[in-house]
Amino acid sequence: MGTEEQLAHGQGEAPARSCGGCTACCKTHEIEELSKPANRWCPHCKVGSGCAIYFERPPSCRDFGCVWLNLPDALPEDSQRPDRLGVVFSIFNQPEVTGDPEGKRLRVFVNEVMEGRLNTKAAKRALDGLRKYADERKAGPRSVARVLGSATSSGEPDPS
Ligand code: SF4
Ligand code: SF4
């Protein structure tokens, strides 16, 4: 495992955690710059290890807001790492995503690594914890979009 493989794939110069052996978002997310569809492994991904083009990875990868990686208070458990949980939570506060010009509202996206994983007790507990985390900060998430399989249903009401 090279050094770059232990670095974070996602957002931030100094994320709170390291991706370690997780490469879940390299499957779940569409990467427009690479014409990579959602739910297919990126051709540059060394599954369970890291990114073969880490230092040249496109902006979509660099800017990815993985909750587990960046907000350990929101998903505190190691078992909630996306590859272990089977669910990737990502969070945005950019006005163009949330519709809130003040940036106080959060929007959470949920991607299943494997279909059905959001229905597990562990994933539901993680989602509850994430809501609690956001509620305590009076920031939502008030709009949870479920992204299941290749079908994106962005903007659906919170399923709770
Ligand atoms: S899902 Fe999160 S922890 Fe896993 S590889 Fe992507 S950024 Fe890293
Ligand atoms: S370019 Fe790298 S970080 Fe981006 S999806 Fe592919 S393997 Fe993952």
C-alpha cells in the first residue's frame, strides 16, 4: 500500500480521518469528469486499497464531502466507515445544493454501496445519529435525498 492509498479521497486538506481501506465512494458516485456512472467501480480504483491517480484525481473526487471522513462526531464509530456500513453519507452546505443562501441548511445524500444496506439496523442507527447531530446544530438535515441504485431521487422529503 503506497502512501497515497492511505490518504483521504474526499474533501478537505486535513480531514479528520483517513479512508484506510475504504474505496466505497469510488463505486457509488458518478464522476462526470471520468464519464464514470454511479454504482460502477472507477477504473482507477484499487478496490479496498486506494486511488491509482490520487494526486491527479478530478475535482469531483477532491470535493466529495464524505461525512464519515470529515465529521467523526456525526458518525463516531469505525464500523460506520462506508465500506463496512455499506452506505455512504455525504453532506453539503453549498447554497446551490441546499437552496439556503446563508449556508445554514445541510443536505445529506445517502448512497448504498450494495442495494438494501440502508435497511440494516446499523445504517438506520447511523442515519438517526446524523439527524441528531444536525438537529443539535439547528442545521437540518431537513432534506434527505435517497440515491439508490442508478436511480437518483434528489429532493424527496425526509423519509422519517
Ligand atoms: S466513502 Fe468516504 S471513507 Fe470511503 S473512500 Fe470515500 S471518502 Fe474515503
Ligand atoms: S479517480 Fe480515484 S478517487 Fe476518484 S473515483 Fe476514481 S479511484 Fe476514486
